[in-house]
Amino acid sequence: MDFKNLCVFLVVLYLSIHCQGHPVSKRTVSEVQLMHNLRHHKQVQERREWLQMRIQDIHNAARAIGADAKIQSSRRLRPEELSELGELTSEEIQQAVDFFEKLLESKQS
């Protein structure tokens, strides 16, 4: 019985000295790179969704302002008056999204 306890003690002592506090398994470089890429992708996706939501809020607010103006005025609005109200076309919204994405990318660099 004493011999078994001594053997177990020596094995534990050997393993504790051999490991020297290092983790038993290390992540490979590719695993670390994959985790970094995944985190970066999630951050970019969250920013893109946030921008889309903000632009949609701006667009909806512009429509609400336009609707209020139409209710207040019984006459038909001219195209130059519509642009003053801030209504955006889908092309203008896409340009704004592209601009904001480039701005975010430049801030990350």
C-alpha cells in the first residue's frame, strides 16, 4: 500500500514539474486566427446592422416629415421641395451606407 502511494506521489510530482504551469494543450495559430476572424466578422456585421437601422430611422423620419407637410398643405409639392424635406431614394441610402462603411474601415486601420 505504501509503495502504491509513493508511486502516485512521484507521478504527480513529475507531472507538476514537467508541465511547469503551462497549459496542457495550446491553440494552434490557425485556431487563433480563425477566432480573430470570426470576432472581426461579427463586429463588422453588428456595425452594418446598426448603420442600416440608423439610416432606416432617418429615412422614416424624413417620410414622416414629408407626410406632415402634405397634410398641412393641400397643394402638390414640387420636386425641389421634396428634396428640401430630406426624402432619400434607395440609391442615396446605398451611397450613405457605403460612405459610412468606408468611414468605419478607415477608423479601424
